[in-house]
Amino acid sequence: MGAYAVVGERVTIGARTEIGPHAILEPFTSIGQECRIFPGAIVGASPQDLKFTGEESYLVMGDRNVVRECVTINRATGLGETTRIGDDNLFMAYVHVAHNCVIGSHTVLSNGVTLAGHIVVEDYARIGGLTGLHQFIRIGKMAMIGGMSRLTQDVPPFMLVEGNPAKVYGTNVVLLQRCEVPANVRTTLKRAYKLLYRSGLNVSQALERMAGLDPSPELAHLRAFVDRSTRGLTGLGAKAAQADEEGDATSDEGAGLTDLRLS
């Protein structure tokens, strides 16, 4: 426990977790084992939500998370509700995670990323610095978001996304390789991307065509994610420009977005 750190009532801290100087852990917060909370971080503060009336709500964080300087992570709005964070995540300096967010494991949120309320970030997602995310959207597994993007709709799993308005440029080949996803599955995911974004089909038609691709857990996850989308998919809105013909080369060579090297 560093100098001048403050720990509120009903806070649980796991074994071998380090709390840096001037960090603040607010009430109703649970921190797992082997986490590192850096100076100036505020973890478990009341939500910045006009609907919040002081009800008992929670922040639950798993193991081996790194919370860098001046990060703010809010507990939930709603009696008994929880902001939930998995394991092995990196929150770089000045990240903000708002109320009722659910973040998986092995994610990286770069400096200044701002998550509004009720956002879901799935496992292994990478979000580049100074990116803003609209409330209630979902970021799919192994997706990578380029820095200074603006996201108002769901980002499908395994995709490379960047811009304002955001565009989808292909599959996140580099991270798929690092996570040892087989080459044949990577090829199938690329075909699924083309059905969604390059074929001219609507989403329902693309999902029907995906059913004929080689089955895999990754493809099943992508199809289920797309099928459950209520806010629409990034890059498919009426005003969203289509990715240009260089999109395939970008995804294959890992240029541009993958040069963030966040992992």
C-alpha cells in the first residue's frame, strides 16, 4: 500500500495486489489477486450518471489487472448492479470506464480511452488511444480499434476498425496469429468479413451465406455477435463509407492499425 492511498469501507483486495501512492479505492469494490493500481487511479467511484441516487452497487475486478495513472473506473448504476472486469487487462493512463460496463480478459485500453455506460468489451480486444465509445455498444473479441476513433455502433469480433466515422478495414490477422487461431479459420473469417462488408448483401443475407462457410467456434461467435446486434454494426450505417479496395492488403500485411503493437 503506497503513501496516502485511501481505501473505503467494504473494499476487498486480493493477495499480492499493489496499491500505489494517492490511489483511491471507493466503497463496494472488489479487487482480485496480483493487480497493480498506480498512483492517482480512482477505482470504484460513484457513477457519473444522473439516474444514480446513492444505491448500493458494485465494482468487481478480477486478477492480474494493471490500472495505470489517473484511470477512473466507476461502479454501477442500479441497486445491486455491477461494473465487471475480468483478468489480465491493461488500462493505460487516463482511461475512463463508466458505470455498468462489462470488460472481458486480456484486453488493452490505451491512454485516454473513454467508455460510456453499459459498454461490453470482449476478450483480447485492443482499443487505441483517445478513442471515444458510445453507451450500450459492444466491442467484439480480438477486435482492434485504431487511435482517435469514434464508435457509436457495435464492432464485430476479429475486425480492424479506425476512424471518425469509423470504417472496418478487414480482419485482425496479426492478433489472430498471436492467439494461434489456425490458418484455415483465419481464411474463413476473412470470407465472412467480405460477406458482411464487400458483397453488397444486407446483414441477414450475409448471415445466411456465412452458414455455408467452414464451421469453427470463431465463426459461430462472429455470427452470434452480428445476429444479436441491436445498435447496428460499425461501417454498415447509411452514412458510413465502405472500406476501399486496399482493405484486403491492410488486413493481410498487418499494416496501419496493427502497428499500434499494444500487446
